[in-house]
Amino acid sequence: MADVIVLANADERDLRQLAEYRAVGGYTQLERVRSLEPAAIIDELNTANLRGRGGAFFPSGRKMQFIPPKEQIPKPHYVCVNADESEPGTFKDREIMNRVPHRLIEGSLIAAHAIDSQHVFIYIRGEYLDAFETLRTALDDARGAGLFNGVTVVLHRGAGAYICGEESGLLESLEGKRGQARSRPPFPAASGLYASPTLINNVETIATIPKILELGGAEYAKIGAPPDSTGTRLFCLSGNVVKGGNYELPMGITIREVIYDLGGGIPDGRALKAVIPGGSSMPILTADQIDVPLEHDALRALDTFLGAAAVIVVDDRACMVQLGLRVAQFYMHESCGKCTPCREGTRWMVQLLEAIEAGDATHSQLDLLLDVCDRILGKCLCPLGDAAAMPVASYVVKFRDEFRAHVDQGGCPFGGESSLEGLFAPVDQHTHHPVAEVPA
Amino acid sequence: MLRIFRGAGLSHRFARETGGLVVSPQPVDTLKGFGVTFKQIFKKPLTMQYPEHKRPVYPRFRGRHRLWRHENGLEKCVGCSLCAAACPADCIRVVAAENTAENRVSPGERYARIYEINMSRCIFCGYCELACPFDAITLGNEYELAEYDRDDQIYTKDMLLAEPIKKVPVADAELYDTPIPYYRAHS
Amino acid sequence: MSAPELVTVTIDERSVQVPKGTGIVETAAAAGIEIPVFCYEPRLGAAVGACRMCLVEVEGMPPKPQAGCTLFAQDGMVVKTARTSEMARVAQNATLEFILVNHPLDCPVCDKGGECPLQDLTFRYGPGNTRMTFDKRTFEKPIPISPAISIDRERCILCYRCTRFSESVSEDNQLVAVNRGAQTMIATFEDEPYTGAFTGNVTELCPVGALLPTQPRFEIRPWEFQAVPSVCGLCPVGCNIDVDQREGKIKRILSRNHPEVDEGWLCDKGRFGFSHLYAEDRITDPLRRVRSRGLEEISWEDALDDAERLLREANGRIAVALSGSETTEDAYALAKLVRKGLGAHTAMLPEEIGGGLDAFRAPLSAIRDAELIVVLGEDPVVERAPIVDLWLRKARRAGAEIVEIGPAGDVQIAPGTTARACRKLKSGELGDRLRASERAILIWSGGGAGGGSHLAALATDLGFADKPGCGAFFLPETANGRGVAEAWAAASDDEGPEPEPLGLLIVSGDEAAANPNVRALAEQAERVLAITMFHSLAVGWADLVLPGTSYLEREGTYVNVEGRIQRLRRTAIPPAPDELAWIAQLASRFEVELSPSPSLVFAELSERVFGGVTYEDLGEEARLPDRVPLEAAPAESADEPVPAKAPGGTLQLLRYRPLFSGAAVERVPELQFQRPAPEIELSVKDAKRLGVRRGEPVSVRSNGTSVQLRAAINKRLKAGVARIADDHARDLHPTVEVSK
């Protein structure tokens, strides 16, 4: 298991303990880089070609370079760690925070040093109570050990909004405002939190940094599928698969390997119907496309993305209309309401999908649904609208016959047999009041 | 009639042909003329005796306006003033007010508190009917709108909502292949 | 200032040169091309790009439509709007389709229909038909968010203009969006009424019929309005307004953007106050006092005869009490009548206003551009001149430093010592900074200003006269006190003795009629002639009452806080002839030559005091006259006596006249909720000493009178001072005792 990077040594030891983490070389990189120029760290990340793990696949080193020096903008610089993981199908950040919290803390302190920042905010999803507790304890330990060196680290719990996982929505929420996306430009690198230069990275990206510095960028870049998709990802395998869970694997592994070699195949001897490669917001792949390697370029060629590397396996019991409806309902519920296409379009999509599922739709309404998706795509303020439109459009295009059958039969061909069990949480579970109980 | 004129023409030619000497026309021609007049006495007259007899109007003849109600008794008019805006003669005056639970006049939030048409100005173009988004106003067939007083020419909402008092006969719609107006078919 | 760098932008194949950093929406407008918008409004701060109506195609940017409102002109930029770009056309069409998916389309019922940007843009860019076959989103409607404004959430297209106004213009943060996604709605916190001086502006900002004023609800359609450009006459700012009337009656008032005066904002008093014209106790006919029956209506002929008799009988022993709400022309006419015709030269002016500040004249917009602003005085700025408060907020947002010197301020001083504090500014650290600054503003908000002479002396000392970015403003109490004073002075150069005993007191206007000092003077007068709008102000003391008219019913001019002469128009038909009409008739009986035409009266007056400008010169957007250099150092008037320090255990009473008070506001039902709560403001220290908490009832006593009020705690208030609005302070003496 030489290719385990983020979760290295987490199986053998309890890395939540500061001493254990230090025993495997934890925080040595932090101490090493503190004597280095920030540019050296960024160079190393560029050599490693580390890309953003939150889904946008943006080069992390370049993102740090965008932060203007303090002489140019004499304001405090901020590091924000986006731990508001809420896309259906993803659960990798929770794993990192639960098992290697110190690696995240070390990474964020290195990132802070790289952009000459004294302030780190970790915005954690409100429902992640266990991860919050673990991270809080780890932060207390690290603070007690004097590792912060003057940097303040604030752990902020979200209040249950998917949109706050979008970087500008996260910043608004951190500022105490209503969680809504901001218009860009200005980009956070120039004017982010409190209108100051801000670096925002996903948990996994940040937690990879210490290991990259340990291995060396060039060495890290050999892992995975160079040149673009270097390193490992935490693949969240879920859905209709025998052994779901987090698998840290080098990029470039095929979906087939993930599902059949590691995941143990489809349960109950069912047939594979489709795979969502990167979380609920990504266009779907059909069963005959599963030999594609899980890396950016290959998936791009199939008009889909690796996203947050959440592989959701759909077997032949699932009705694609119901799947689309469930996805659309999620995004309708999570739309922040700021821009028109997303706010109104997602609701319309749900209404159309409901009509199709109920058998009340016409064939022309299938085209209308596609057109609505098209009219949302690329016209919204933030990617949430795209995230709703892209998958649903891909379901209609790739499983058109199934959609047509709904119209022709005047109802769902699966009858009551269709099961989305294990795919996405039922809708009523994400319409609950989002405020989690705050521990005393 | 033609013949009389022709007769007159003849007499002129006759005067010219007699070298400018004017003589009276032939008595025969005169009698012919009277004969034509006399014949008409026994023919059925074309003139209709109004108001004893009223000629039927075309079914789509545009006459006095009418405001309509829904079947539940509420007024169709919501007082949007679009008829007044469309009116080229500027003869409609609408002042709207808000419906309340105690005083519900129309189905929506708004109703016409005042609705007046000045019939002495109206040119019966029917634009109000075209403009109305609720088919609340239509032009009827009644054309007997004379009054002794100009003030009486201003028709109030109550007058326009009521059945017209002076009815006129309307020709059979079948005869003219008139489509049934939307408001008749769907209300 | 160096000229801004020009850049060339191509919009729909038209090339246009604009200063660098101009918004693309404005750039397109400069090229004569419309980029449609809903949420974009530069006055509300940075663009948010929420409505997605302005989507355009920009070459060199990602191949998807870009929000035009968030882009700025850069050299060589090539922008394609819906006219030339299929992508932009489809995107705008899509936005409108999405907006209309849940819009009720009740245009025939909606008061906005006819002047609705959503209607207009749908006609130009939108789909002609709907593909939406499902149930639309519904809300309970309409909901009053205050007695003056109601909200229809179904019509709302969530452009967030109103919440942005509330957040970043009036800065009250009362309007917010609640819930999310398709269920988002605009609301006030906990459904509290939306209060504040500027709430009505959101009805004008709303691009659909979601936020509408309750006042002309359903009474009129927009195309039936006749808009008359005029000027608000309820405070000394003189906001430019469009008065919309139908059939001779005013239905609503909208702001008319004068970028130097009001920037298109209008306070609620100016916006909703007009319905006092239609109050039940409005006087429409002349009234004569009859011993047994009180007041009886008489004809205008009799009234003029009576007035002539009263004037002759007084034999020159006449005094005139003016309100400061007369037009300059009315005041001049009245002055000419009594001074030229009757030789009576005594007037009671509403307040002392000198011309000394004309040397430091600046537009109100200079406040926005200032870097250092000092606000002196006892009254909150918003209560005296509300729009100035918005200018101050804008300046603060732009980074200006604002120092308030007053009993409630950054520098706390005792009541009555503002003049002393003003003199202190000549030296000291703050004074030095004011002297060094090129963009500094002084504002005096409160009494004891000596007609602005203290401020003029300070500004002279600070060298403001030579710095065009610096200015000094004295906020008067009355809308046209300045113009009235100048008109009175211009009518004659003669002086006369004080009338003793007073034969006739002419009370002109409601403010004078309500003034206790005028009432006291009337006690000594043998006869009283009152010109007032309302019965309750006339009953009991006037021998002859002539119906007054309002600023909305007269032609004329007002001189505002800056010294700008602005034109008032007759926007509604008054129930009685206006003042100038009958004053001119009366004048002819005393051989005084006076035209009943305001423009001729103004021409005559203007020759004497305004340098000969005419109505045509003033125009609809009046220009600020040039600064008038001071010939000599301004003579500072003597300080008003400083009230004695309150003895131990008692508090010094600080009164102020609230914005929402006065004869007009009292007669507008929609504004009653805006009137100040029965509160007494206490400092933190006094509240602690008295053991009073916020909201607790306290009794305020002085010299036998007692008032029950709720306690409010003002952290900025000086200890030993209690502030109460005039409405509630009533007969309290300057020293009060407060107890639970």
C-alpha cells in the first residue's frame, strides 16, 4: 500500500492522538517549511501538480500564487478549509477529519505559511458532529503543543446548507450573512473573506499537502495518472455495491476495478445499470462505459467529471426517473434562491420529473425537461444550477427509452418494485430542520 | 324615377330642336310621370316605420356595451382600466378599489368601484372589448341610445351590468355564419 | 483631477469610448444599446448578478453567457448582447421564462402593470407563451409589511433590490430574505413592521408589483397619472419629486433624481405625506369668528372686505408671523402688502438664517465625497433633514470619518454648548485635520446656530472658502425659512417701530399657527388673521381665517439648505384660491402693485436678491448658485444662554422635533406608525443609577407635570441628559425628574 497518501498509517495507528501522529512523522513538514520561503512550498505543489479535490480540479499551487502579497493588499490574508462536505455520495472529508485530523491541521498551517496568513478557518458541515468533536480535540492538542505559532484556527460549524460548500457561499456564511453565492469577479484570492485575500481549499487537498512535502513534489507526481491526474483520491464507493466505503487509490484506476475488484460487485446478483463517477452532480455513465479510468481527462472525454470522486453504483432495480427526481429534489431544496435560473429552474425540473414519474407527462415534456436543463446550464451565478441540470439531462439522454416508457405506460414501469435504497437518502431526510444539537 | 329624368332630358332636347323657342312639354309625358307616382300607391312601401318596426341588426353589430358577471354573481370586471386605455374616444372612466371579505365584488383583489361610459362620445369601435383581459365588457346590439339630457348619456356600472331595457331584434346568427363569441361559449 | 483613462469597447459591433472601469450596462447605454436588468442598480452598491437578465456574450471569456452588470469596461473588450448573439438572446429569453414560471401574471390587477420593468422586458426579450403547465408557487398575499407598504410575494422575482437598499443604503437591515430556494421570500424580522425614514423607496426600487404603497392601492393605473415635476416642501433639503395626480387629486409622489440633492431617494414624510391635503378638517372657505357660533363660512368677497377692514383698523400696528413653509413669492407678496401698503415692518420669522454660509456653499453630494465630516448640534440629522443622513451613511461606507459633536455623539457636550464646541474646533487636533483636509464638511443640526454664523466663522477660520471640496451646512428647521427671510427683507428697506399695542397679528401657515410663541403673541393682539389649512389650528383665536394651501398646490420657489432655489409647481387643484391670488387682490386695495403671477413676483424679487435669475433659468433640475465670497469676517451672533445644569438627581431635558410630526403628518393615517414611540432616551449611566432597564415604564416629572414614558437606553447619550421627542415632552420643563 505504498500509494496511500492521505490516510497513510491510519490503519495501523490511531492518528487522532497527537503523539501517534508525531510518531509517524507528523508536523515535521510544518516545522521544516516554516524556515522556507512560501514560494518554495508553492513550487513543490506545482511540481506535484496537485489539483483541487473538491471537484473543480483547479491547480492548488496556482491558486496560492493568485493570493496577492501583503504589500499589494495590506489586509489580513485568510485560509479557509472547506469541510462542508454535503454532496450526496461523498463522505471522504469526514473520513479524513475522523481519522487523520492532524494531517488536515498540519496542511492548513502549511497553507497559511505559504500565503503568509495568520488566520485559518475550518468551515465544517453542521451535521458532522463526530468529525467536529475529533477535530476540536485535535486542534486543542495541537494548540496545546504550541504548533500554531501565532496562527489562529477557527472551527466553524455550518447550519445545514449545501450552498455553503460553494466557496463564496461559504465565505458569506462565515461572515454571518445568508449563505448565498457571490458574483465573481472579484475572486476570493483578491477579495474573499471580509473583502480580504482568501485561499479556500477542500479538506482532502489540504490534507495531502504534508505528504507531498514529505515525498517531494516530483515523487508525488509519479503516482496516479500523470500528467494531470497525479496522486491518489479517496474514492467514496456507494450505492448498489457489496463493499461500499472509502478507498484511497491512485487516480487512473478503472471503474470496473473499483466496483468489482475492490467493491465486491453488485449485491443480490443484480446487473449493473449505471455509474455516477463523481457525486450526484455529475453526469452519469452507462454500464458499458465502466472501463474508463477514473482520471480527469478520460472522464472529460465521456462528458463527465471526477468531481469529488464519489462513485455511486446504480443497479438494474433503480428507475432513472426516480433517480433524477431525487437528485432534482435535492438541488431544488438546496438552491439558495439568489439567481433566477437555479431557483426557478430546479423547481420546474422537479415538477416535470414528478409528472413523468406519475405518468402524466407527454413526450414533448421530455424535450422540455432537456431544454429546461439546457437553460439552467451555464447561466447561473454559481455551479449549483449546473450541478442540478447536468446529471438530470444525462439521465434523460442516456436512458431516454426508460423515460419514454413512463409516458407511454402512463406510469412507472417499475411499479412499486423500483428501489433507490442505498443510493441517496430519501428526500424527507434532507428536509429536516437542519440545526444539529450543539453539545454542551 | 329613371324614366322621369329621361323625360326631362327629352323635353330639353325638344326645346333645343325647336330652335330655342321654349314650349311646354308634351302633356302625355306629364301624365306618364304621374302614372309612375300613382302606381307606387299600390306597392308595398320599402320604408320601415320606426320605432313601431325595428329592423334586425347583424349579430355582430356593435351597439350599447354590456358588463358581464360570472355564474356565481361576481363581476368579471376587475377594474384594470385597459378598456379606458384602449378607448380612442376617451369615453370610459374606471376607478378601482380593493375587494374585502365583507364586500366582494369581483373574484380578484381589485374591482371597478366606478365604471362609466359616456355614450355620447363612444364611437362603438369595440376596442374596449378587444382590450378586456377578462371578457368582462362586450358590445351588444342595442342602438337606441338617445336621451333628452346629456348627463343621461353617461352609463354607470349598474346600468351596464343590467339587461338593456330597450331590446332590438337581432337577425339569426346562422344566416350570417357568425361564430359564437368566446364569451358566450365559455361563461 | 486628471482625466480618467478612456478605453474602447465594442458592443454589438458598435465601438464606444468610455472611462476605464465603467460598468458594461452603462457602456452599452453609451453606445445606444440596452442591456436589460432587474437587480442591477448602481445606487445600491456593488452589482450582485442575481437576476441573470443582463447575460451577454463576451469574446475571450469562457464560452457561456456572462452577467453584464458585474463586468467593467476594459480596452479591446468585445461584447455581444441579445441583438447580435444567439447565446445571449437565448439566455435572456431563458431568464424571463424562468422568472415568469412562478410569476402570477395578474397584470390587470397589479398596480405596477403599465410601468412594470418585467412587463416591458418580457415584451422585448421574453417568450410569447408559457410552457409551464404545473401549479405555480403560491404565498399568502398581500401582506402589509407596514401600514404604508404591502408585499405580494407571488409577484416577487427576488432581485434583492429591497434587501440591498435596507442593508446598504438606509442601513437598517430590516428587510431580509428568509427561507431558501424557490421558497425564498422577502420579509421583515419576526414580521415586525418595516419602520424608518426611508422605507417607501423600496416601492420605487421594486421592478415588479411586489412592494407597493398602500396609499393609491387600486385607485389608478400608471398611464392615467399626470406627472408634475416639483420639489418636496416638508424639510429644508428640497428633494426633487414627481407628483402624480389624476383628476386633480394627488395619488402618489415619486422621487425625481437630482444627483446633487437627493440621488433619487425620498423620505417617507415626503412620499406619503401628501394625503394631508384631503384631511377632513381642511379649510376650504374663508371663516369669520362669530361670538355665539364660533367660526362661520363666508364668501371670498366678504372675506377680502373683512381682511381690508382688519388691516385698516390696525392702523399699521401689525405683526406677521411666518411659518417658513410659504413660497418665497408668497412671503414677498405678504411682506410687500404690509410693509409697502401699511408701513408695518414687524415680522416673526420662523428661525434665524443668515447668508454667511453662502461662501462655503457646496452641493449635498459633496458630503459623499468628503473624507472628514463633523456634525455639530443636538438634533439627530435624520429628524431635521433625512436625506442628509443618507449622504452621511454613504460617506461612511466610502471610508469617510464622521465625528459627531453633541449631547449624543462621539464627542459629548452639554446641551446648549454647541456654539462653544464650534469655536473650540478652530484649534485642536480635529481642527488641524479639518484645516489640512481638501474634502471636509461641517454640518450643524440643531438649535443655537445663530443663523449659521458660528459655523460660518469656523469655516472662515478653517479656510474652507478657497477649497471647493469643503463645505458647511446649517440644517434649518423649516423648509423655506431662508427664502422667507430673504423675501421679507427684500420687500422694503424701511424700518418701523415695534407695534405697541399690537393691533393685528397675521399668522401665515400651519407651523406658525401651531407655534406656542405665536400663540402667546396672539394673546396680546387685538385681532388675529390666520392663514391656515386646518380647522383645529384656526378655532378659538382667529378673527378671520383664510384657507391656506400646501406646497403641493402652489407655484413658487423654495430655497433649500444649500441655498439652491428650486421651483414648486401646482400639482393639485387647491380647494381655495392660493395665497398669492388673494394677497394680490388685497394689495390693489392698498395701492400696492403686486402681480398674482408667481413668475412675475419672482422676477421682481429676483432682481433684488437672487441676481435676476428667472424661472426658466431654474429649470426642473436647479443648479447650485456660485459661492458668494464673504466681504468681511462673519459677525458671530451671541451664544444662546446655556441652560442651567440640572441639580443633582434630576436630568436635563433635551427636546427634538421628530421628522414624523407636524400638522401634515398628523393627518396621514399611513404615517402614524412612524411617529416616535413614547420613549425617553437615557444614558447608560443614568439608567444604571435609576435602575431602569430598556422598555420599562418610567414617570418623568417636572414642576407639577408628569408624563409616563418607556425607557430607552442610548449608549451615545451624555450622562445627565434625557432626550424626549417634542410630541411626548409636551409641557415638561428643562429639568426633569425620572423615576420608575
